[in-house]
Amino acid sequence: MATLTVPTSRTVRPRVLRSRAAGKLLLLALLTAVLAPLLHGGTWPEELTVSLSKPLATASDWVIDNRDSHPLFLYFFGYVSNAVVLSVRAVYLTLLAAGWTGVTVLGALVAWRVAGPRLAAGTAAAFLACGALGMWVPTMQTLALMVVAVLASVLVGTLLGLAAGLSDRLDRALRPVLDTMQVLPAFAYLLPVVLVFGIGVPAAVLATVVYAAPPMARLTALGLRGADPEVLEAVESLGATARQRLLTARIPLARRELLLGLNQTIMMALSMAVIAAVIGGGGLGDRVYQALASVDVGAALAAGIPIVLLAVVLDRVTAAAGAGAPAAGRPRTIGVPYALAATAAVALATRLLGALDWPAGWTLNFAEPVNRAVDWMTSHLYSGVPVVGGTAVWAGHFTTWVLDPVRDGLQWLPWWSVLLVVAGLAWLIGTWRTALTAVLAMAAIGVLGVWEPSLDTLSQVLAAVAVTLVLGFAAGIAAARSDRVERVLRPVLDVCQTMPQFVYLIPVVALFGVGRAPAVAAAVVYALPAVVRITAQGLRQVDPAALESARSLGATGRQQLWQVQLPLARRALLLAVNQGVVLVLAVVIIGGLVGGGALGYDVVFGLAQGDLATGLVAGAAIVCLGLMLDRVTQPTERRTRKGA
């Protein structure tokens, strides 16, 4: 008797449904078909918004009314403010007492101790260049501010990292806090800091700590969690207590991560130098900010170059300390006591000779030739260039053909369709949790009542990211395939990554005028170095055996790139996309100063007018945009069930 065979679900299911991505898209299409008739189109509905203006205004008024009388301000915030002022002043007076020769010698000896004579010579040259540009005193002011801010950031970040690294519960609790601290635009939390501490050094230092502490916390937790389990088990078998295991095993094993955290904290603190000047930080940042107000490119570069030099020197020194050996294998013959003794001797000799200040006759007139060059570029490249038209024409075409259509298209879409698109993109590369997080972040923007300006900001971010990725992938591929190109690009990328955004805003405005196009150009310049570096590193780390196998099969260089390197470097390329998005979004506020409008302008306006509601709501919307874009561009691994 014949047996009836019932086909399995896998047999009768159409081939297209076997694809997980196709199944997700089909489910979203069905959801759209069901919900579309029930929802109206257009912008975010008014009845779904929540106004925070009244509670935030009430909170602002309470702080202003009680700042001089409430015990919280008198006995806590007041002591914190005084401690910051005294610390910065002590460091600054110490640097001035050492004189330019003492500071230069100390910096060179520390670099020699860590990395050898070549970096020592570079460090000395960097300090001498700061003096030659006429910026010695502002450089010492910035250095004093950064020393205190970095020490406080390292202390706070290490404590948070220890908590997150030793406790899973605290790690889950701290993760969103650190995300918010790092993504929230600095201008957005400048206003609350100023409300509590007033304009001055304390507000500048504490704002820098909020921005610079998260990398130290993340990398400390990463180092503690990544400690070798066999070593920890061996230490525990010897009867060590939890405290002894931490001090003798976990922390020493996390040395590289801790030094990398210090490196990143220093870089992020220096990137806050100009923004801190807005609320009374002084130093080099104040010179750059004043130059921006008067569109003085020469003065801005004269103050911006010392910031870059400080960043490069500190980056190289901390990177060498993390590597654990001086350059060229040179033995470390210079001890810390000898370095301090030599510095004290030089400082004493300088004081006896009456030469503590940088000699006025050794200062270069840097601003004037730079301004002449910028004037020539503006007069010859801004407009009237044969065939190409000039930079103003390019900016106008980019706004008309790219920025306007993208913005109008986003604002034309019904609000619910935007949420569905976000859900689809996040779900395709992640899980349903990823999609839910992205949708909730986007919906929060509508609830805050800033749907239209947020889509305007999103259009600028998408355009800047597209340009950044095209240029960054091309340059990264070239750097990965040629050591000579990599050596040429490295100093350029260093300068672009460490130069304060305010500095290159000035020539961008001079060449492109005021508007959304120069804001996009500034974002591209800021985000490009990270994309190039990550792309080049990802391609260089592709398994050499795979490339050798492709070559043995007769693959050309182009075929090796497209069929082997790029597919194997997929994770690095996606990380480059993610970092490009995050860094572009970080310049949205700066773009608001040069006509970018939208959320960036609202944050700047809130700070300028003391409007806590406008500034914080726009800042919160930028955080939500950053969270949504992070989920859309960063793949999430799908967890498998036990026993599957």
C-alpha cells in the first residue's frame, strides 16, 4: 500500500521566504498595509508631542534663585568650584615659574624616558613652535586647564570603569549613561554647567570631564573584563583576596587598555579646548573663538596649531608608553628623579637670568601671510573661475541638487513611514531589539516636538556621510595598498583629526560662504580621518593566506580588492561607516554657527539666550538621532539559543 508523504514546511515554502532578510521585509510590508489606512500622513501629530518648556524653565529659575543661598551650592558645588580653580591656578603658576626653557626641557626628558631621543626632539620642537607663534602664555593656560581636566577625567573614568568591569549589573546600568555623555553635544550641557557654576574655569573643566571621561571608563571596563581567565584562576588558587586579585592581576593585565584610555581621554579633552573657551576656559581656545568672530584665519591658525602640536605630542608619548618600550630599543637611562632635577636646575638658571617669558624678538608673524593667502584664494576661487565657476557656485549647486532634495524628501514622507524605514534598516542588519531601540529613539524626537528640524539635520548628516564615505574609502584603499601613500596621508590625517573644528570652519566659510554647504564641508573634514584610518587598517589586516590564494589563481589586483579584501574587511568597513556617522553628527552644533540651522542652531541659540528648554531639547534630539543612526549602521550579532 502506497504511503502518503506530507511535504515539510521547508519543501512547500517559497524560496524567497527562506531568506531571513526577505521575511523581515515582507512582515514590515504587511504591517504597513494594515496600519497605513489608520494613520494620517504629514508631519508628526501635535497631539503626540510633550512640551518640556515649563518644567525646564522652572528648574532654571530655581537654580538661579538658589545658587547663592542653598546649602547644596554653598557646601558642595562651591567647594568643587574652589578646588578646580585652585588646582588650575597651581598648575599654571608652576608652568610659569618653570619658564619656557624648564617646560621644554621637562617635556623633552619625559618623551625621551618613554620613547627615545627622536620623540624627545619632536616634543622640544613642538613647545618651541608654540612660543615662536606668540602663543606661549595661552598654551600654558590651556595646558594647565587640560592637566586638571584630564586628571579628573581619568579619576572619574577609572572609578566608573572599575564598577562596570567588576559588576555585570553596573555595566548594564552605566552603558546608557556613558552613551549619553559621549553623544550629547557639548554645547547642550554647557548651559546646565554654566547655570550651576557660572562662566569661568570650573564650568570649563567640568564640561570637559563630562565629555572626556567615557573613553577611560569604557576601556578600563574592557581591560578588566578581558583579563586572561587562566591567570586569574592561578592567582585565586594561591589564596588571593578579591582586592589582591584586582591589584596584582586584573589591573596589570589591563595596562594597555588603561593607557589607551588615557590617550583617548587626552585627545577628547584637547578637542574641548575651543568649546570650553565659550564659557570662560581661556587659553588657546579663547584665541580661536575670537578669531572666528572676526573671520581672522591667520590668528585662528596661530592658536590652533599649538593645540594640534600638544595633541600630537601627547598622543605619541602615551602611545609609546602603551607599547612599553622606547624607540629603537634605547635603554631607559633617564629616571624620573633625574628629569625633575634637570628641569628644576634649568628653571632656576632661567629665573636667575630673568628669561622666564618667551623672548619677544623670537616671535614669528604667522597670521599676516596666512591672511594674505586666504584673501587671494577668496578673490580668485570664490567666484568667477572659468568653467568650474568657483567655490560659491559649488556650494550653491550642492545645496540645490543634494541638500534641498534630501531634506524635502524626508519632510515629505509621512511620519509613520519614516519610523518603518528606520525599523526596516535596523532590523535587516540587527535584531528586533535593535529595530525597537532605533524606532523609539526616532519617535522620541517627534514627542519632543522637533520633528521638522531633526529631519533637516538628518538630511545634512546623510549628505556629509555620503561624501565622507566616498572620499574615505578611496583614500583608505589607497593607503592600504601603498606604504608611501600611507606615510604621506598620516600627518595630514593627524592635523585634520586634532585641529579644533572652529579653526577650519573659518577658511571653509571664507571659501564657501555661510549656509548648510560649509557646515557639511566642515563635518566631512572632521570625520574623514577616522574613516580613512579604519578602512586602511581593516584592509591591511585581511588574512595574507587568502590574498596569496587569490593571486595563485591568477586574480588581478582589482579582483583581489573587490572579491577578497573588501568582503573580508566587511566588519571594519561597517565600523568606518558607523564612526563616520557619529563624527559627522558631532559637528552639527558647530555647523549651526555658520548657517547650518536646524538642531545645531537651536542648541547654540539656547546657550546664547540662556534658554534651557530650547538648548536641552535640541541636544536630546541630537542624542536620539545619534542613537538611531548608530543602530542602523552597526550590525548586531544574532544570539543563538542554547541547544540549537
